[in-house]
Amino acid sequence: TIVAPENPLEATVEASVDVTSVDTKDEGRDQHLRSAEFFDAETYPTLDFRSTGVRVEDGDFLVDGDLTIRGITKPATFSLDFGGFGTDPWGNYKAGATAKTVVNREDFGLTWNAALETGGVLVGKDVTIELDLQLSLQA
């Protein structure tokens, strides 16, 4: 849910993602991600974000907020790339944007990993969260 008043710096965002909707195109990997070793979907069924503010920095819109994964809440900042407004073929007024942030998965208790024979580990710490957004005007 995005509430966008005339002043975009007063906008608010609340989002929730069903962990079972994760789809990497590999059913075995998806099941592992839903397991207690990663997201623990049975105990923590959603990933949640609630904005705490919107600001402009160097001409870019940034949405600050609290990101909750596995019951652990940490601050996160999404950079927003606004695509613009337009009317779709059915007469609905829409806006498009992308939002992106990078978080350290271990900050949220996602610490599972496996050593590789060649050295190093299988899963990196940094995770990019990217959202493609299409918003519809609600009166």
C-alpha cells in the first residue's frame, strides 16, 4: 500500500510479501529457501517493509524504512526510480517505478552456507532486493 499525497516527501509505504511466493525456477532451491535454514516460512510467513520517511539526496528519491525478515527488523533504504504516469488501455491511471536496496542477509538471521571444494562459500552475504512497481490510482 502506497499513500502518495501531493507532496511526495509525505508518502508512506507498507508492503508484505508471502515467503511461499518465492520462485527461483528451481523447486528444490525454493523449498530450501522456505525451510528453517533460510526464511522459515512456517514460523515467519511474510517479509515486511514499513516506510519511516521519504527524502531526496543528490536528486534521487530514497525511501527509508524498517525491513522485517524472520522476525528481525532492521533499517533499509530503497532507491526509487520513478517511471512516470500514464493511462492504460482500459482507462486506468497508473504510475510505474522500480525500487532497489542491498541488505546483508546475515543481519536477518539468514546465516546458512556451504563451503566450496575450490574455496569460499556457496552463498554471498549481500542480497539485492529489487521491486518493479505498477501503481493504480485509487479514489
